[in-house]
Amino acid sequence: MNPRSFAMALAATAGCAVSATAQMRVVSWNVAKMVGDHVAIEAVLAAAHADDKPGFAVPVDVFAFQEVAEDMTTQLLAAVQAAAPAGSTYAMATFTSMGIEDWAGGAQCLMYRTQSIAEVTSGHVDISTGASRYSDRWQLRLVGYDSNVARFYLYSSHLKASIGSSNEDARLAGATALRNNGDALAANTHLVFVGDYNVYSHEEPAFSRMLEGGNNPGVDSYGGGSWAGVGNAIKHTQSPRLTTDVLVGGGMDDRFDLHLPGPAMVDGAGISLISGSMRAFGNDGQHFNTNINDGNNTYYPTNIARSNALADDLWAASDHVPVIADYQVPARLLASVVGLPAKLIEGAAILVTLRVTNAANAVVPQGGDELIWISNVTGNLQGSWSGNTPAGSSNDGYFELFAPTPGAAYGTIVIQTNSQMAFPTTAVLEVQVPVLRHSHPSLDSASIVTADAAKVEIIDPSMPTVFDIPIWNNGWTPLQSGASIGSVSLDTGTDWSAAAVTSGLITSGTGTVRVTIPAGSDAEQGTLRITMNEEQIPGATSSMLTVSITPSGGGGCPNPADLDCDGTVAGGDLALLLANWGTTGAGPADIDGDGIVSGGDLALMLAAWGT
């Protein structure tokens, strides 16, 4: 036994970070009825989770074991559980020993990670492969996907061992039974053949039978070519030890253990083998026909200590090394609308952002299938968008939302994908945004008045005269935009000043602009212009209120009928009076001061005509 300690190897692998994910890792391993060192077996299981040889590490989702005696299943499951990374639990799939397999090489056993895999028990069958041996076929589904779609079959086998034509014939019969079962399924069914096939060369009929024609042939990642000799040492899986004791020796010189996905599992869609990820675990290709732990092992080229610890455990655990392969998982469709405003104002047109995410739970982009999607809209939405989204990424699409009338702008976005096995295949987003009426800024509380005249009495010319201009948002309800006072200016009366008293939105209340005429001012008239702004939401506009201010009394126009203060009651004054006809409230056009511009004011103007 190699002098490096198994306890040290276990500590080294346990320290490797493993990310929880649904990206699928499959391990096949002949555990030789667990007659090897149990501490080493558990260490190899832990190391399989932490293996980052392809550039990432993920928990193993499926363990397929060969040569499992029925009375060892409980202990094997306990070892799998003990070696599991945090957050991962495992269950044993349907197990059958057929009553004769314990002495004929051991049965097949499958254990799966419950967070990512579930068994479809109706899909389990036993397949006689001769020599009192049976292969098992399990049907598995991905957790979190449509259970009727994201499924695959896994076949685990242990064919007749030893050289000689009769043994080759037995293996061919077993391979034929496997292929007949797989080909009875629909063409391009998702399946994978794994296990210890005991084939001695790529030219052996059993191996050729696994790869030939039919509905669902196996696909060899090595291209189906030779694995003989030192030049192919990287492909070998048996035996990691030279000496034979309770475990078979002979050194690393055979590729007995195969991992052969069907065509549907290598097409890059749905569940599909990640290119280049199949590997003989711990085999660095530098230990042809010798112990896997002789000298230094370089499986992890930048971490020789880690490689050596793994090699020690493989040497002691079994007479086969595991075969590991990583698979991408199908795309997952997640869609949302982002940045939607809380409300709009009628007439608005905005861009709505659709965010489509491929939520396939993968640690690397190649760990999830690409999400191919297209969208369509109805209602007040216009446009179309599509995209190809890698796993773990998002794409944005943009639609125009129109708000033609008060009430609501609404529409439906339907996103669909035909990516293989994707879940869900359709996402429906309802978009609805309240739409407000425009605001109605007014100088009158009862009607919309945007231009008015105000006559201001100067009580004491030696003192400043200060007065307020009230502003309403006429007819306001919660379905109408608020209004705010923007800029305030005076076109004439340059020594006058004006400023907004009210800040914020005017809704059901009143806003105020304050005008100050300084002491001793000799200006005869000023025009106040008030810019009114709507709520700062899409669709907002601005408007103008205008107030013609005429001082009277101690300063300003001595003749109250001379509305334009030009020194003569004439046509210009009549025009101002008629422009304010029927308005209420104090203003210069209300000559008689009765609160409304009407016939009494006209009579006084005509009486003063020409003066």
C-alpha cells in the first residue's frame, strides 16, 4: 500500500469549494462490491463533487454504481450521504438484484441528488445481458422542469468479463439486449449508456454494437477509435493498481468503463453533454500499465498534492476509476417588465422594457442551454422582440406603450420559447398603468380661466402694496394630474416683483403667486405670466396663465374704466372688458365691484367713454 495517508487525502478534497447548482454531473463507478478501503471510497465520492477539471465544480447529480451487492446498498448510500457537499442529499433509485446477481458480479445501483433529480419509477426495467447479469434502466427527470418533458433514461451495465471468444459473444449478446431496449424507444430519446462493459478493444463486436445505427446509438466522446497503448493512456479506467489482492490489479491499461450518451444527449440542446467534459477521474495519462499513484500524479497540473491525494484514494478504493461527465441543463424562461412608471398622463407614449432571463441554474454559460425566445404584444402596446439568451444572462426588449385616453394604458406581452425542454415554454405579462387627465390650471375656481385682469388699489403710495393671485386646478379628482407653479415673470412694471408662495402640486387646494408693487412706483400696468407644470410623469405638459395688473387709487390709473391705463376710455378698454365678460372675482374689468363682469360694468365704461 502506498505510504501516503488516506486521511490526508480526505482532508484535501473536503477543502475544495463546491457550488450548488442544477447543472448536471453524472458519475459511473464500479465499486467492486465495496471490498476496497471504505475511507478511500468516501474520499473519492467527495472528490467527485469538488472536481474542477473542466473549469468548474458542481455536486454530482447522478451516481451509477456497478458491482453492488444487495447487502452493501445501505452502507454505500451512507457513504454517498457522508461525502455530499452542504445542501445536497441523496436517495437510492429502484434497486433490484434479481436474486442471482450478488454472486454473478453484483447488481446495478443508482443514487441521485434530490435537489435536482427525481426518479420516474414507471420507467425502470431490468434487462438480461447474459451470464446471470442484468442491466438496469432508470428514467429520471430534472427537478423544477416540466416533468413530462425534461426526462432522460440512464442504463447501467456490467457485462461478462474476461478474454476469449465465448466471453466476447456474451458481451455482444448483452450489448444487443441494451440496444434493442433503447431502440424500442422513440428515435432521439434522451438516454445514456454507462457501466463496466469489459470490452478489450474498440474492434470488439460488443463495442461496435453499442455505436451502430438504430434509433438511439451510443456516441463515444473519443470518436470510437482505439484506446490501446501508452498513447491512449488518458482513456483508461482499469486498474489503478498493479497488485491483485481483494481488488483486481494489472495497472492502468484498459478502458472497460464506458459513458455513451445517445444522439439527443450530444446535440447541444436541452440536456446535452458539455463538450470535452467526459473524463476518467484521476487519470493523468502518465501512468500507463502501472499504479495510478506511482510517483507524482498530474491530474490537476497546478496542484500536485491534490492529484496525489486523489490517486492514493483511487488506488485503495476500487479496481476501476470513476468516469465523470457533465451535462448542460435546459433553459429556464423568466420574464419581467422593469422600470414601468406608476402612472401616465393622457397622450403619453413610453418605452416599456421587457427583461428576459435564462434562469437555468448553471455555474458556467455552457452549463445551460441557450434560451431562444420571441414575444408578441396586444392592447396599447406595439412592437415585437426576440433573442437568444445564454444561461445566467438577460436580454432586454422594448415596446411602445400608448396612453391615448384617461383611464388606463394596458396590454399583454406573451413570450414563447421553443428551446428543447425549456420550462416554462410561455410567459404572459399583463401591463397596466393608470392614465390621468391633463391638469386644468385656472385663475378661477368655477371655470377654466387662463387670462384675467386685476385692478389693485394702492391705499398708501408711500408703502409697498402686496397682493396674492390665487390659482386652482379646475375640476381636480384623483384621475387628474396635479399642477405646480413653475416660473413667474412680470413683462412690465419693472420695479414690481412676483414669486410663487406655493410649492408642490396643486390638486384640490389653491396655489398662490404673490405680487409686490414697491412704494412710490409710477408704473401704470404690469403683465404677470405664470408657467404651470404638470406632474413630472410621462405625458406631462406646461401651460401659461396671464394676469394683467392695473393699480388704482394712490398710484396707477385714476379712471377705473381706463382698463389699459392709456389715459383714455376707448376701444382697447372695451376689448379688455369683453374678454373678461362673465368672469367672477375681483379684477379691473369689474368696474362696479359687484364680483362679476357684466352689464353694470359696460354701462359705467360707456358713461366714461372718451374721458
